[in-house]
Amino acid sequence: MASSIPFLPEMEDSLPKHEIPMDNCYSFSSSSTQDEIPPQRLTKSRRILIGPFSLILTLTGFDLQKSLCGNRDSRCRSVGGTTVFVIVLILFLIRALFVQSTTAPSLSLGWADTNIVGFTALQSFVALILLARWTATGMFSQVFTEILKVKRFYTDVPVTSIHEKPMFIFGLISGVVYVLVTLASSIKSSVYGRYSIEYNGTIVPLHPGYFIFSFDNLFGAEIILAIWMALCTVLATASYVYIHMAVSLELTKFNEDLNEAIEKNTLLDSLETFNIRHISILRLAVLLTDKLASYASFSTFTIVIANVNALYQISFIGSSNAFGTVMAILWMLTTSILLVMILNPPATIQQLVSHYLSPTIILIMLFSSNNQIALAQLMVTRNRITPTRMAIMNAIVVNTHTPHLITLIVPAVVAVLSYAKRFQQ
């Protein structure tokens, strides 16, 4: 993909002679197909990028790395991995459809509750498909290989870890919180019912315990599936966030090196090297956009809808169902944090891509020759036209203003729903 983009020519022969001494675990090329990459190298790359989440991904049945679609090192193991994934896919689909089935009237408390659980379940189902795609196609190794190519320009130290341990601890804690909120919501539905009975225009919770181990919660399996699907969302989001963070580090390092060259008055002598390095940086950003844009687009859409319904549910404060009110507040906080985790990384990438050349260009225009000006202009043009932007449902471009836009849209939609509810009554 990168080679077909304007101003991103194949520059492998033009790379600087200084390269890091790479061990056997990192010597493969990103152009290799999944079948040509040994499984241990794929696992190594993934572990460096997402840390302990790599092991969890292997144990949950979401990993197609060793399936019939991925690296088939053993036919028996690949058939087994594929079978497990198909079973998980069917179970997730059943739950995603089940939780959206309700007889609650529109704009009621039960209607909003169904939307929250339903759209978060739908998001988990899509996350499962994307995790399978990422692991089957070797996406983690492709991204990591491109990161290593960028690192060759400024370091001779082999990479063993990208993120600090506190970042992984924070991610694990956040994931546990999301799973617990999902579990509490599923238990609430099992204890209080799914708001399927209307009495004199009011949704009446059924007697506590009525739904436990009945068809209305899939005989208890719905709770287990809820935890499993929440874990899928956690793994997909963690992969998405940590990969973005790794690329952000490389863009930030590039910016720092540019500023250092300006301060030491060595930029004009090294501009050609920075130009070649710029190509590698943009290849990495393009690969990131190509692989992760689908998750950003669909997840933002589903989580925004869940967030709207959670905030709408809070307008029912004073209802006899205190558990439901508490859950609405938890869902609002959880979905808001999830939105930030989805929108902030691509916005940061876009800001770094768009702005790291501005002080450099001013200096070049003032103190350089015609050839250097032309090279600087080429870098600016390449920066502008290279497709590194993500968009929500191919409509709203993700940038630093997108979270503010959603912050305005969500309360407005909730206000409309509240007024519609009053007119309905």
C-alpha cells in the first residue's frame, strides 16, 4: 500500500548505512507473508507491542495466528484454533442479537438499557472480527517491523520493550473495571429482569430472582458471555491504544531530532537524511491508518450511541430502580473513558504528522539554497497528501476537535430524547 502513495517511493537502497545490529527475532521483512514468518517471531513482536495483553489474547480464543487463516505450523493445532474461534464467533453473535431483543416501549428506561447493552455487545462482536483479522494477517509484526526500520536512523540498541510497565498496569486496571461494569449490568438484568413488562405506562421490574437461570438470561450463560465479550473489547482497545502510542513515540522522536538539528545548526547538512527518514515515518503512519481505521470508525459509532443512552437513563433519576440508576452512571463514565481512548490516539498522531515540520520550514526558507527549499517543499507536500487521517463511519474526520464535537452532540441528542419522552407522555 505504501509504495502506491504519492511521494512515498521505495527507498530501501537509500537508507543510511547506520543500522542497528538486529538479532534473528527482528530480521524479517514486513513484506513477508504470514506463512513465511515463524510463529515465535509473530508472538515476540506482539508481546513487545501490547505486553501482557498478548498472553491474554492467546488464552481467550480470539487469536487466529495459528489457525487455518494464519501461520499453520501444525495442522491439528490450526484446525483446533479455527474451530474454537468459530464457536466463539457464533456465541458472540447469539448474545449480541439476544440482548437487543426487548418488548420495552421506545424512550423508556428499559429501551435505553437495551441500547446500552446491545451496542456495547455489537462493538465487542466487531472487535472479535478485527482481532481475528489482526492476528491472522500478522498485523502486529508488520507494524513492529516498520517501527524497527524507523529506529535504525537514531539507535543501535535492540528493542526489547517499547512501553513502560506502569502503562501496562494502568491498561490492565482499566480493563478489569470495564469487565466488572459489564458483569454488574448483566447481573442486574438477571436479577431485576429485562424490563419486558409494562403496567399502566410504567416499566415494572419483575420479582428479584425471576430471571436467574431461565431462558431470559440464556440459563446463566449470558453472564459468562458478557464477561467474555467485555474482555474482547478490552483486548482490541488495548492493542489499538498501545500500537498508536508506539507510533506516537517515533513521531515525537523525529520532531525532537528536528528541533535538536535546528538548535545545533546542523539541519541543512542533514536535511536529505531527514527526508528519507520522513518517508519511513509516513509509511508507518499509513500502515497504522490502514490497519486500525476500521476499529476507530465502528467503535466510536457504537460507543457514542451507548453513551447517549446512558446519559439519557440518568434523566430517570428518582426511579424506584436504584441499581439501574447506578448502572447508568457507571455506563456513562465507562463509555466516556472508552471514547477518549479511541479518539485521542489517532488525533495525537494526526497532530504530530501535521505540525512537526512548521518550525523547520521557516528556517529552511530563510537560510537554505534552492535545492534545499525544493526538498523542504517536497516534504511539506508529502505530509499534506499522504492519507493518515481516520474517519468515523467515513464521515467525521478524527482530529483534536473531534472529542469536543462529540461532547456537544451527545447532550444535544439526550435533550431531544428527553423532550420527545415528555411529548410521548
